[in-house]
Amino acid sequence: MRIAVPLALILAVVPASAPAQHAAHQHAGGAPSEGHRRAQACLDEFDAVVQEGRGFGMAFAADQQGYPGPMHVLELKERLGLSAEQETRVRGVMEAMFAESRPKSARLLDAEARLRARFARGGADEAAVRAAVADVERARADVRVVHLLAHLKTHALLTEEQRQVYHQARWSAAR
């Protein structure tokens, strides 16, 4: 079972470990530090999950505040006591989310690859980097909106009691 790490967590942890990574890199004679390996593994997981059309924490702000995503609601359907109609509607939200997210996710991954390629081939100057980063962030925003809206739609399909059960199931162990 793959564990999705919220993107916000990745962004918070990776920069914080940069000094330790730098120190480890200096002492390893050019070999990648453990921090670099962990960061690369996380980026590899991000690429794989996003390629599937999943959000990799892009809707974390919604989920954390009681706006559940359709995939997680379906995973917890028995615990939530979803009716047949709710299950059908949540499944429809999820399928629509994936249908819209997959092509946008592909654009995000392509934009990220183009940014890396700029540096790999030595063509990174300020203007090129600014343009490439703007492309990445536009693509990321497009994917994120799809996932946030799916959380909003899923929230509307649940009762208040189901939302509370969901929130407790997902977040009580995380605290």
C-alpha cells in the first residue's frame, strides 16, 4: 500500500533539511546524501501519484478542515454508512475528478520535466527559469483546483454526522 505524503509536508520538510543535506553531501565525497535520496524518493512518488490523476496532498487544506475527498470517502464507505445513492454520487465525483485531473496532471509533469531539462542541458538563465516556473505553477494550480473542487462536491454529499466520522477516522490518529 502506497502512503501519500501531503505536498505541503514535503515542501516543509525538504527545505528544512537542506543544511543537513549539504553537510552530508560534503562529507560523502560527492555521493548523494540520505537527505537527497529521501527527497528524490519523494519526488518519484509525487510523479507516480500525480500521473495517476491523484492529488498528492494538493487538496490537503480541504481534507484537513472536514472537506473529504471522494477516494477516501469510498475507502471508508462502510464506516460512514454511505447510502447506495451517496456511493454512486461520490463515485461520479471521483470519476469526473480523474477524467479532468489526468490530462492536467500530465501537463504538470511535463512542465516539471521541462524545468529540470533547462538545468540539465545548461540552458538555465533567469528569464528561462522564470518562464518555466510560471508554467509549472499554472499547471499545478489547474490540478489543485480540480482536487479542491472534488472535495467541495464530496462534502456536500455527506451528512454532518458522516463528515464528523470521516474527520475523526482520518485525523484523530494524525494528531
